[in-house]
Amino acid sequence: MSIHSEIKKVTTSSFKKMKATGEKISMLTAYDYTIAKLADEAGLDAILVGDSAANVMAGYETTLPITLDQMIYHAQCVSRGIKRAMLIVDLPFGTYQSDPMQAYRSAVRIMKETGAAAIKMEGGIEIKDSIEAIVKAGIPVMGHLGLTPQSIHHFGSFKLRAKENEEADKLIADAKLLEDIGCFSVTLEKIPALLAEKVTKELQIATIGIGAGNLTDGQVLVIHDILGLNKNFKPKFARKYINLHEQIVEVVSQYIKDVKSQEFPNKDESF
Ligand code: KIV
């Protein structure tokens, strides 16, 4: 029997057990009640209220504009939809990077106001003090290394990270640091599969990959990408399981036709 089927509520201990047994951890983003409820019913292990909400919910080009209040709103909606999955919420840009006390306060707001079980933060040694302040308060932290979209203006592009030795060595050192200072897990985004495998083998905590090969301890994707909701966004690492963009446009077109032709509502749909 897999750990998956035994777990009533996924927690940081479940992440530990799944890493130990080799059972892969499934994680997706969600930003609202309805989608979160569906993902939870399907048996997803963890739901991330990612700051990618800035892109897919609000239409911004980067994740930078989303605020703590907006993240809290999305997380509250998601929280009401889930029973089993672990709820993890991103700390948004500008709420934790340079001031441990601000980081602590931002994390506490998320935990108090949303029912989250953990928060996620982007960066390594640069944000060590902020992570420590949060972990000390008993709040589980998931790290995030590799392509960290909150630093997109620093990187200058969404290209693969840590291809060269120097950046790869820093990433390994950062991953070990995150483990040492008490993170329960770390997301590895858009890095070579071999590097992700090495980090995964060297850490006791679970690694969750996105564009990092299949040898991490789990995978995360943005749910809009697997549902094919955006026809113009086709990253190599995201598998499109269904083309909902096409289907939704078809359905809405049909509805428009039916309204215009007075085919809708028909007798059965009227009082
Ligand atoms: O914001 C986000 O959606 C993320 C991912 C890892 C997908 O951080």
C-alpha cells in the first residue's frame, strides 16, 4: 500500500515519509476554491498558492506586483476547498527579502489568516536570516532555488539556470543551507536534471521539481498549464493534459450563438 492512500491529511511528516519510501510527491498550484476542491478530490498531495497568481489570475507579466493581501485572499479561497492536500503559500516579492522581522510578520499573517500549513520563499543564503526568523516561530518553510521568478529582472530572462559550474555549486550550497536552517522541502525550478538529481540525493529533505527532470522527490506545475488554458504559453517542462483553451472558446461561442438565435433558454429551461 502506498503512503498516499494511508494519509488523511498531508503534512511535513508525510513529505519526510514519502522521501524515505521513494513515493513521489504530487503538487500543483491553485488560486481559487473550485479548482482547489477538484484537485483535492483527485488526491493531490500538496497545493501551492503560488505568486504565479500574478500571471494567471491577474494577467501581469511577472510575479512582482502581487501583494500580501492578494495572496492571503487567494489562499483563503483555496483553503476552503481542501481537506487532504497540504496547503503551501508563497510569500510575495517585497515581503521578506531584506528584513527578518517583516518576513516573520508576513508569514504569521499567512498562517493566521489562511489556514496554510507552510509557506514558500525564493532564494538561498541572501534570505537566510528571514527564513530563520520564520522557522524559529514554528512555521514550516519550503525553499525555492534555480529560476526564482521574483528575481527575473536580475536574471534578465526565463532561461535554464545553473548550467555553469559556478551557479550549480552555489545552488548546491544554498540547498544544503536551506536544509541546515530548517526548511522542510525545497522547490528546484528550471535547472538541469542531473543537478536536480544530485541535490535530491544529497538532501534529507524532499525536493520538488519544476523543469528539473523526474528524479526529484516530487513535481509541481501551474494548474493552468496542465489544463491548457493559455494557448500561447507552452513551456517545454509543462505537460498539457487537456486543451481547455480550445474547449472553453468553443463552449462560449456556442452559448453566444444560442443566445443570439433565442435557442437558449428553451422551454425546459424557462419557468
Ligand atoms: O508561483 C508559482 O506558481 C511557483 C511554482 C513553483 C510553480 O512558485
